[in-house]
Amino acid sequence: MAPGETVQGALPRVSAFEDGYVPLVSVASLQLYNHMAEEATARTCANETCRGSFVRWRGRAEYGRNRTTGIKFCTRECAHAQREHRRSR
């Protein structure tokens, strides 16, 4: 799609900001609000080299189907990397 083209049926781009960008603090606040509204649990990745924070496991699931329970790693790659790390000990 070329710049300036629109998708048929798509909503028009509305922005209150002159340059069209939303401040990072606004995006982060909205994300935090969404997590609080759904009572999401923030977890820390069990991969020793990652230790990143996450709410949902990012896998091959279709949109809206990411796991939120029974997970220790943020991605499949982190789970695989930790498994390889344990094997090498």
C-alpha cells in the first residue's frame, strides 16, 4: 500500500496532535489502564537471560488467543533458549 492510500471501510485517521504522533506517556497510560481493567497479572520471564515483564505468552496463536495462565516464558524462543541453557550445564 502506498503512503496516503486508504483501505476501503477503514476509519479515518483522527489526531489531536499536529504531527500525528501520540506521546509515549499516553500510550503507556492506556496500556496500564487496559491491564488494570482486565485484572491482568504481570509476570517475569523465567529465561535467565531475558527476565522481561509480560502479561500474555506471545506464540503462534490467532489474534486474541494468547495464553495468560500456566506460563513461565514470554515467548517460545525464550522457553527454547532456557531449555538449551539447562542442557549445556
